[in-house]
Amino acid sequence: MIKKIMFLGSKKLGLISAKALYDSAPGILAGIITINDFKDKRNILDDFRQFAEDKKIPFSVLQKPSELSVLIDQKKPDMIIVVGWYWIINKQLIRKVPFGILGIHASLLPKYRGFAPLVWATICGEKKTGISLFYFDPGVDTGDIVAQKEFEISINDTIKELLLKTEKSIVDILRENYPKLIAGKAPRTKQNHGNATYCSQREPVDGKIDWNLSNKKIYDFIRAQAPPYPGAFSMIDDKQIIITKSRLFAYPYEGIAGLVCQITNESIVVCCGKNAIEILEFIVDGEVKSIKENNFIKFGQRFV
């Protein structure tokens, strides 16, 4: 039976996970470790610190990756659970932990291994995705799977809704499997590596819209990067327009890709490589604008 588990994590998903572990078995969680990510707008360092203090859990904030190995040597955890960690955990670290290091990946492994799996699944037009609780090994998201939870990507979901679905699924999967892990009775299934797919890291600059794509592909591209993410964008007259809400135009449309072909009280219609989309909300100069507040996008202009 496992007696000492450490948690590594950051951001909102990390804190939600740490709370779920504590609620399931408070006496087993012997430490919370996070990274100093105060420069990241998504950081919740103070919330992590307050939770650890309230529950009297040892708490560490690391400044650099090398400190993790030292801490593992000092604390000697039986197992480590990771959610929202952005530093490499190499095979030397994995070997230090007797019952393994486990993490959550936001895909149904072996699909969408790697970076930004929720964003890529949405961009690719998937109708379902999920999360995987799995053991770390030296590969990229290649370790044995303990459990998975599937959920729908509906046609109206943006990344915000998918993050909420992910949060709920993480809490559920941890609460269901944490007692089994502690007791040494959790299942462990090897991945079918022949079915693997991978996805690359993304930067804000990668959100530039290619208007030569079909309206469905552009619609998926926009919703995959909607707030709280940086957003899909395009340019008009050297000004960046971040499109935060859109919908598919209801009828076939022939036109020049990127051309603003209609403006109504409800939307701005833009031609795509195939058919058109309607812009419902956008950001310009850092301000969110509804269509009624549109003084920037004009009929006949062209997004580039």
C-alpha cells in the first residue's frame, strides 16, 4: 500500500486536481510542488499556497528544473501525480519514484500525444476527445494507461467549454482511481502505439487564419483558440483583428477568400476558400467588440 504521494502541478487544472486528491484521501498527500510562473497570466500561485497552508500540506515553489530531483531525494515519495507541469520529467526522475509518476493528458491516448491536444483536436474537427490518466515513461505520452474518460466536442463548443469538460473529467477520473492507486489495485494497460498521433507546440502567432480553407475548417480554427486562449486572428489595413465568436454561413457562398462580402446588424460575413463564415464578435486594440460596435471592418475590405 502506498503511504506517501506528492503532487506536481500549476494553473487552474493543477489546483483542481490537488483538491480532488486531498478530498479523496487527505492523509496520503504528503506534498504539493509548483513552479514559479508568476509571469504567466494564468498563474494561481497564491491560491496554491493558501490551499496548502489551510490543509497543512508541505508546499514548495521551484525556480528551476534541477530542484525537482533534489526535492524527490529529500521527500522520497512512493508515487507522484502530475497535472499542469511544464518541465521535462526524464527517466532518471521516474526511476527515483518506486510506484511511478502518473499524469493527466487531455486526449484519448494514443491519439494527440504532445502539445495542446484540446486545441488540435478541435482544429481537426474531432467530434469527441477526453482525458487519460497514465504512467510516465521515457517517451512522449507513451506510458501505460490507468483510465480514460471520453466527452463530446459539440459543434458549438469553444475551447472554454472544452476546458470546463476537461476539469470535470479530471476530478471524476482522479476520485474514481486514486483509491485504487493507493491500494495497488489500479488497472494498467499498454497503449497501442500503432494508432498514435502527435501534435506540436503552438504559439500565439500560429493563430493566423488562412482564408483559403473551407468555412468549416476556419470555424473550427476560431473556436479552438477562443478566450481564454490568445485567439485566431487576421489583418485588415495593417490592424490585427482577433475573432472570438463566429458561425457558419447558412448557405453556399462563392467569393474571394477573405473578402468582407456582407455586413448586417448581426454579423460580418467573410468569404472562405469554400463558402463563408459570419463574425459575431472580435477584439481590436485590446477591446472586445460586438457587431453593433463595429467601426473597423467595412464592406469590401479583405482580410489577409
